[in-house]
Amino acid sequence: MWLDADDDHAEKEHGHDHSHSHGHHHMKASGWLNLVADTMHNFTDGITIGVAFTTGSGLAIATFVSVLIHELPHELSDFTVLLRSGVSKWNAIRLQFVTAIGAMLGTAVGLYLAEDNKFVQDVVGSLTAGGFVYIAAVSLTPEILRDSRHEPFLQVLGEALCFAAGVALMVLVGFMEAH
């Protein structure tokens, strides 16, 4: 199976085998759960991107950039989960690309459902905006405040700059949509 190919290669390079399963490593349940959840997450991100592209270029670009910025740390953490569940680095990378197929399928679904359908555009846009606010309010803000290792002034300054960048991005989208 292609999932096990790099593990066999890595063992041959080191000159010995650490397993007793004839060179085949099995992924822990946490890895499989992560793959399913990541594929579903990528599918919904794809729907969001597809719908945004039916509403106009400014919103489409802003949505794409927002999802991309959101996905970078998310995919790195998924990569770490796969490594900890027993997958080699190369196979973790391959599996991450497989989960990305969910985003492509979601984009196709979003484009199909929202083309000339203002109701779908509005509902998906509202759910997406609410999702990002929820993540920021429930997950990120308490974590930032609890684990702050910086001077309080620098912490507040950094958060204010990030907030201002977000507002500037929204103003830019509004400007691009108006012209």
C-alpha cells in the first residue's frame, strides 16, 4: 500500500527495522479521525470559496486569502497529528494532499449551488463570517490571553495591529466591490 512505502524505505536507509509487522506501520485511530475531519473541514472551506467566487472578485479574493491564512497553521497541526499517529513525514504530506481534494470538491459544489442564487450566497457568507468570529471569540482569544508570554503592552499592540489589518481587508473588499 502506498501509505507504507516510505516507511519501508526509511527502515532500509537506517539499516534496521523497528517493527515486528514486516515493515508495515499502521496509523493510530487519531490519525484516521484527523484525516476524516480535515477532509470535511476542507470541503466546507471549498464551499465557502466557491460561493465567494459567485458573488464578485473582491469578496472572492478576500475569502481565498482568509481561508489560506487560516489553513496554514491548521494544516501544520494536522501534519503533526499524523506524525504522532505513526505516519512517516512523506506519507503525512501525501495524505495532506489527499484531504485537499475535499476543498476542490467543495469549491465545485459551492460554485454550482450559489451561481445566480443570492439566498445561498447570503446564507453561506453569514455562516462563514459567524464561524470565523466564533473561532476567534471562543478558541483563540482565551488562549492568547492565558498563554501570553509578552509584555502586556506589546501583546495589546500586536492584537490591535491584527485587528486593524482585518478591518483594512474588509474596507478593501468593500471598495473593490463598489468599483
